[in-house]
Amino acid sequence: MRLRFWGTRGSLPVALGGDGVRDKVRAALRRAEGRSFPSEAALDAFIEGELDFATSHGYGGNSSCVEIIGGDNTVICDMGSGLRELGQQVMQDYGPGQPRRYDVFLSHVHWDHIMGLPFFAPAYIPGNEIHIHGCHTVMEDAFRRQQSDPCFPVHWEDMGAEFAFHQMQPGQKYRIAGFDIAAIKQNHPGDSYGYRLERNGKSAVYSTDGEHKQDSESETRQFVDFLAGADLLVFDAMYSLADMVSVKQDWGHSSNIVGVDLCHRAGVAHYCLFHHEPIYDDYDLQRIHQETRRYAEIMNQGQPLQVSMAYDGLEIEL
Ligand SMILES: [Zn+2]
Ligand SMILES: [Zn+2]
């Protein structure tokens, strides 16, 4: 099983602006002071080996979309703005003449998780099948309303692909697209659902847009049981703990620190922070990644926890 992240930002897509570019250029030039680079290879080696991630790369700005590779079809969690680039890649890989089936697991229908569909090229091609699975009863209505006057010129009925909506129930087990799948309800305005996907002895949990207050042991226990022994947790770590405790409590999201605690309790091997706050720039996100790693090391009581910060383009092999 392999996960490819196409969109990792929460609430709203963001783009790196001119000031952000300037900050990175400045940081790179400062680091390169007094150095010379006799070849392109030497320059690349410097960029890859000596610049920090926030300067040389960055986390990207598309909203939630993760591809799970290794099953029978193209399997996707959420249809945020990252879905547009996923669609372009599929078109490049398979061409428009080859019909494909897509299975999508939807955490919820907030706009940042469905806004990519009108820009998903395979949705306009007859012969393609797009199966949308989720626990909300309003899924189809939400997609239809997103593509209705006066907000969008192409109506739902004019999409070329065939769509099917599949109602799931939390707590039940399903076999879809070659994965064993279960869902769990999460605290979020209008509810959201996390998904556990298993195949060939490997397991990944996709859990975004959920607030874990940890003031109810039975609720926490239920989530810990859902995570138990997972190889990977992709987790809504939208806020830093300081933000979470001061102003953003009850906003329906979690912090980097809460995710570490849950992983330690559940024996998760790899923790991936996801759904990044759009206000944070690349240097903020890099700092949160380092602090989270440090916290995970300090709190570690046995098996070490690998900590990743999701970015657009990241791939994780399980
Ligand atoms: Zn969201
Ligand atoms: Zn949401």
C-alpha cells in the first residue's frame, strides 16, 4: 500500500505569494554565502543536502486529497483542490480512451473536501465510473448544489462520467476496491468520518476534520481502538497546541500534540500531520514538525513513533 498526497491544506487552498518567495530566496542566498557551484549537480546537491525543507521545497497549498495506491481501482480520500492534479496525472498515465473506476471515501462535505470535483478531468469523460462512499446522507445533494446556478457553469447532469453514491455505516466492515474498510464518526460541525483501510497486513487510517478533546475517556478509548496497531495515521493536526487551547477550542479540529498522544496509546508506527492551517507558512509548518518530533521522542515509552508532515507530493510506502 502506498499513499500519495495531492492536497494537505485545511479549510482553504493557499498559494505561495511574492513575499514568501522572497523569504526563501533570501534564506537560500544567506546559506550559500561564500560558496561557488561549478556544476548544476553541485547546485542540486546544495539545494537537496544543505537547505532546509521550508526553503528548498515547501508544503504546498491544495486542500485535502490523498490517493491510496495498491488496491483494485484508483482509490481516493476526499476531493479537495488537490484532486485536479490527481486527475491530470491519471489522464497522463492512462489517456482519455481507457475507462477507469474511481472509489472515493469522503470524510464530510465541507467545501474544502469536495471543491476539486468540478476540476477533475476524468469526471467529464463518458465511460468513467466515480463511486463516492461515505456516511453522510447529504453527499449527492452537496455535489449537486456545488454545481448549480449561479455558482458554477457546468451542471451536475452535464458531467460525462457515471456517478454512484454508497452509504456507509460507522462500525461496519466493508470490502471495497480491494481494501478492508471501516469508518468512525468524529467530532466536527455537521460530523465527519475517519476511515481505516487495510490490505495485505498493512493498515492506514485517514482521519481529518475531527476534534479530540480527550475529556471523555470512552470517546478517546473508541478512537484509540479504531487506530490500534495501525502502520500509519493521517491526522487533522490543524492547530498548534497553544492555538488550540487559547482561541480555537470547539472549532472541530485537533492539534499536533493530541495526535502524538493518541498514536502512543494506540501503538501506531507512523504519524502524519495533515490538514494544515492556511495561515501557517512553510517555516511555521517546519517548526511544528520539529516540535512534534521532539515531543514524540520525549513522550516515547517503547516503540519509537515516526513523525511526518504531509506536503503536496509526499508519498508514504507501507
Ligand atoms: Zn477541512
Ligand atoms: Zn470540515
